[in-house]
Amino acid sequence: MEVEGRVLGTPLPAPCPGGGAEPPEVLALDDDEDDLEVFSKDASLAEVNSFSPSMPISPSSMINQYKFEDEPELGDLFITVDDPESHITAIETFITYRVVTKTSRGEFDSSEYEVRRRYQDFLWLKSKLEEAHPTLIIPPLPEKFIMKGMVERFSDEFIETRRKALHKFLNRIADHPTLTFNEDFKIFLTAQAWELSSHKKQGPGLLSRMGQTVRAVTSSVRGGVKNRPEMFTEMNHYMETFSQKINVLDKIAHRIYKEEREYFNEMKEYGPIYTLWSASEEDIADSLKGVASCIDKCCKATEKWMAGLSENLLPILHEYVLYSEILMGVLKRRDQIQGELDSKVDALANKKTEKDMCLATWESFLASQTVDLHVEEDSEDRP
């Protein structure tokens, strides 16, 4: 089974978390928080071996063919996510975004559409794409996060970060040669809110849900795949190793960022102290002012260094983490399909064996009846 894995899209500049102020700390949220997520830059998996000499060389398989870099657009579908709008109800507060689509494709009834979508709608689209294309690499929706010290949950900075992330997500799908023609993707782009809500409620039928449950139970009971091709075994080993290493790098990078931030905070406190001290010590005032000036320069350099980490390293590393998880999921779904095939092949073989045994029994029975018939005829012919 061949797995197609191209993920295309136009890159967008990653936002600077703190601007000129202190970069905020990133904390994980619970799973029920679905309104915050991380925006990450594009990254290329083609260079995964460059950071570690012990990283295994990719097998001559699909792993070397994955392309995460940007490629030319198809040129007939253009999507823009903009105009965030807050909605406050008695039950919840949420944000919707305007999704504007311009296209020249014949399967669309109009050349331009304008709809509003919330983050949960994007989650629904991603799940439908995974369901319809289990062996394709679906672009990830960024994870949810909250910035420490942020008083307003729906701040302008957070909203803009999410808007860029959702814009990037849709354009990656639009530029994918297969996903772009998915029917649910078309409905997402064209249906009004009530139409989309009605479509989402339809869901899979009872028999389909039962089939999915049976397959999941069968897969968990069966365990490993018996007839997995060697190519996919190598890919699984490669991705497991890659996932472990990239997660370690991601944790190390965040720890470095945290230590730099703590160092930055300490220097911000000490700088003014030396300045005040110089006012009361005339003999060493110049020296104390010089120390204060050095601390100020160190603060600016450290702030610049942290901004570089938050813009150019942390998002890219984290997107590698997200894509490694997606690749592992694709390989797992391929194993499930392989397991279903193995189960059906075994069932077919058992049926064939049973049929052969049944035929052999009948042939033996018919042969015995023929012999008995001949014996009776011979006894009747004797005088």
C-alpha cells in the first residue's frame, strides 16, 4: 500500500510572542480548552539526519519522499482567513473567523464564497479528512496553549496567532493534490453556518460506527501485524527513533528558553539597583553606572536571543514534533488496514479449508454409496 504524504502551503511569518516586552511563558492546557493553539513555521523533514550523527538513515521508501517545503500552488483555489469576531452567549464565549474562498473550479457553483467558522469547525474538518484519507498526511492543527501572565484570554495577540495558524492549515489543504478535492473540505468552504451544523450532525451511520468499533477491538486484540512489508517495518523503526530524538530536542530547546528567561528577569532587577547605588556612592559612581550599562546591554542581547528562539527555533522544532505524531498515526492506520486484510485472508483460507473438507466428506460419502449400490446389484444378479 502506497502512502502519499505531501503537505504544501504558503509560509506565514511566525508572531513574536512578547514583542519588545518580556517573552511570555508557554503552559499546556487541558484537553477541553480548544480555543488556543500554537502557530508554527514550515519545516523540512528532508534534513532530519543533520542534527544527530546517530540518527538512522532513512530507508529507500516514502520517508525520503515526504515534502514539507512549500511548492507552487495549483492556482485555482485561494483561501483567506481574516476578520475575527467574538461571540458571547449565555453558555459560552467563542471567536469566529471569516473564510473567503475564490476559485475557478467547475465543481463549485460560484466563484467566491464567504463563511464564518470557529475553531471547532476546523477540528471537524481535520477529523473528516483523516477518516476519508487514512493513509495521507493531514496537516496538523496547532496545539492549544496559554501564555502566562495573559489577563485577557482572547487578546489581540492570541487571536492573530490563531488566525495565521488557521489560514496556513486551510491553504495547505487547498494546495494538496488529493485533499483539495475532498467533499467535506468543499462543504467547509461553502456551506453557511446552519448548513454546516446540519451536515456535521449527519455523521456516520450506525452500521459504520459498529464497523469502526469492531475494527478497533479486532486491532487491539490481534496485536502486531503478521504480514507487514519490510519497507513499512523499517519506516516504523525510523519514525520511532526520529520521534524520540525530536521530542528530546524540543524539550531541551524549551528548557534553554526558560533558563534564558529567568536570567533575563534577574538582570532586569539588578540593573536599576546599580543605577540607584551610583547615586549614593560618588567615589565609585562611574564604575557602578558602567556595570548598570553592561547589564542593560546584556538584557537587550538576551531579549533578542529569546526572540530568535521563539521565532526561528521553537516553532520549527515543535512542528517537527507534530508531523512526527501524524506520520506515526498514518503508519498505525496502515497497520490497521493491513490487519483487516490479514484477518480477511485468514477467514477466506479457513472457509476454503472448510469447503475442501466438506467436499472431501461428500465425495467419500458418495463413493461409499456407489460401492454399496454395486454390492446390492451384484447380490441381486446371483442365482
